[in-house]
Amino acid sequence: MRIGMTEIIIIALIVLLLFGGKKIPELMRGLGKGVRSFKDGMEGKDEKSADAEKMEKEPENKTE
């Protein structure tokens, strides 16, 4: 049993009606963060080391 284009459109419309247009981007952002966290967890990384790596890559711009 396969899902066709018509069924996908119907499901998308139902989701749009249930959550509204403003809430969907927030849900997708949360889903993306969850997937990224899961992948990092599978690779053995944790949030602290990922944040530290990100800070090392970004150049420090101090205007003092």
C-alpha cells in the first residue's frame, strides 16, 4: 500500500487546520533540533562539546 500525492495533500491540509500556519514552522524547527540531537548522540557527541567546537570555529570580534 502506497501513499499517493492526493493523500499527502489531504494530510498536509489537516495538519494546517489543526496547528495553524504560525505554529508549523516552530514544530518543524523543534523536529530538526531533535533529529540533530539524535544524530549527535549516535555519534557520541554531547551538547557541551558541540557548543565548544562551534565557539572555536567562530572568530572572536572584539571592538574594545
